[in-house]
Amino acid sequence: MILGYCTNIHPAETWLETMEALQNYVMSVRHRLLETGDHPVGKAYPIGLRLSALAARELLKGDELNKFKEWLVVNDSYVFTINGFPYGSFHGTRVKEKVFQPDWASPDRVTYTKDLFRILAEIAPASAGGSVSTLPGSHKTFHTDETAIRTNLIEIAHFIEDLSQRYQIDLHLGLEPEPLGHFENTAETLGFFDRLHAQAHSPVILAKRIGVNFDSCHFAIEFDDAEPSLDAFATAGIRLSKIHLSNALSLNPGDPAAIDAIRNFVEPTYFHQVIAQRPDATLARFVDLPVFLDGVDSGAVSSADFKDARVHFHIPLDAQPMPPLSSTPTHVEQTLAWCQRHPSACNHFEIETYTWGVLPGNLHRPVVEQIASEYRWVLDQLKRL
């Protein structure tokens, strides 16, 4: 099992900014983990890298990639995975639906993802392999033609296969289901992969090179329990490319105090989709937290009709929001337990609480402290299993 944290928590859009984040923050986290004994002395440190399209292009220019390879050696570190979901700016600006653009119907998404795999083939050790995570095709509100999405994914599968053979390394792409994505839950993901494999002229290559990036926060929001979902993907022969470990925000929408408390999580940068569950287990979906609250305030949504609600707001693994709000650590625990029972299913794990910059005050800590604490939480869970 390789455990890293995703550097999308650090604002960085250019390659220079990305290198500064690696030097200033990633190495500080590594040092903290070495001090506490949570990372073994003498063992190379795994990095989960986030690269924007701009940073990827800059890294592939001139001698930049060779210099980065040297930096990794000097700092006894390696990259095993890249987050290729956000194409452009991911901090300090309105991201929301833009994080799904360009989607997988666009040649720009294909070009960007190829760049990421070209980089990964050069820097990931063969013993670790290399994964890239990406969006679930598109966003439901875009009404994108799925045939174009599938065609581009089949193209990228063969590109990854060629690179894997040339470099003798196991490279793979993980599509990351997300609330209101083109496919967002277990059933929709299974359906999409059925259609994708039916279109492919080489399903074997597709199954080897394209799988699922299972985000425990996202599946918790969908009210899809971890173990049945993971069992379903395994039964269907869908590769688990990577596991994202993070909690979702949860609340009892029938509690007026919880509705008041959730207002503290409204912020303009990211989508915070809401899925609310009725007593009969049916679900209602809201594209963003302000949309849900506007409905409650106007009377169009009766929050008392729901017994539970979950919000796409990544909460640190080791922390809980103040009552009456809570989070979903049980989903992460179930995910880790399933993976312990199926050790060959996936070996790429990434802590992904990118919301550090917009967390309310009671959850906000220095970023290095938060990440190191999340590492310790995961390691403690593994010891208990």
C-alpha cells in the first residue's frame, strides 16, 4: 500500500509554483512524519502530485523534467500518482463547474491527460506504477454526448497501453465519480463502464488501463456504502486505480440548528453538492449548497422531509465539525477494511482534503499540521484492522 496526500491542497498553477509547494510544504510534511516515526527513515517518500495543464506543459519543456527527476532523487521521494481532474485554476477563484471543463468530449482534455502520462512514465518507479485521476466524463448539467466521451477514453487507453509497454511500467487512469458528475454513484458507474467496454474494440486493454478512482467522500455523499460498492466494481472487473480518502460533511436537515450551522460552509470557490435522503431511502439532489439553502429559505424545500443530508465539502479525516454537524469517517473505515481484505485490489491511496483554504475557523489548522494528522489517523486505522 502506497499512501500519499494530494498536493491539490496547495495553490499552484504554474510549474514554478508547483515546485515551490513541493519544497515548502511537501518536504515539511515528510520531515514531520519522519520526526514522529510515521514515515520510516530510509524509505523513499511517495508524492501525490497535482499538475494543471499549464504546469504539465511547462514541465515537459526543455530540461525541466530531468531537473525534477534529479530533485526527487536528492530528496529521496517519488511520484506515484497525479491528480488530473482540475485542468486550470483550483484555488482563489470561482472553480465550481469549471473543474469539469474541458470534459472528456474535448480534445483538450485528451491532450492534457496524455501530457500527464508522459510525465508519469518518466518519473514513477516501475515498482509503484503510476495512476492519474480524472473527472467522471463530464457534468450532468453539460448534457455532453457520451459517445464522444467514450471514444476519447478508448483513445487514451491505447495511448496508456503503448506507454506502459515502452517504459515497462503499469500505468492506469482512474475516472472519479462525483455527485452530479456524468456518472456519480455505483449503479451509474457500472452502467457507464458497460457501455464503454461495449464500444471498445479491445476491452482487455481498456480494463487494464482505465478504472475507477474511488473517492470515499463522494460515495458517502451518494449514500452508497463502501463495501457493496467496492464488491460491485470487483465483480464487474473494473480496476480500482486509486482510493481517495476523505470525509464528507453530514447533517440532520430536520434540525433547524443544523441548517443554521451549515451556512458557515457556504463559500464561492467550489461546488458543494447536497444529497438529502428521505425516510423511504429515496434521494434528492441539489447542485450546490446555496441552492439547497435557498430552497429551504423560500419554502420550496421542506428540510423536515429528509432524515439525513450529506454535502460535498471535504472534511479532514481526523477532525469533526462542531455539533450539530458531523462527517462520514465510517465510510473511510469501511473502505480501508475492504482494501485490507483485498490487498491486491489497489495499492494507490491518497489523502485528499483540498478544502483546507476554505474550512471554517474551528476546523482550520496550519496545513502541515493538518496533513500530518490525517496521515496518523489513517495509519492508526490500519493498525486497528
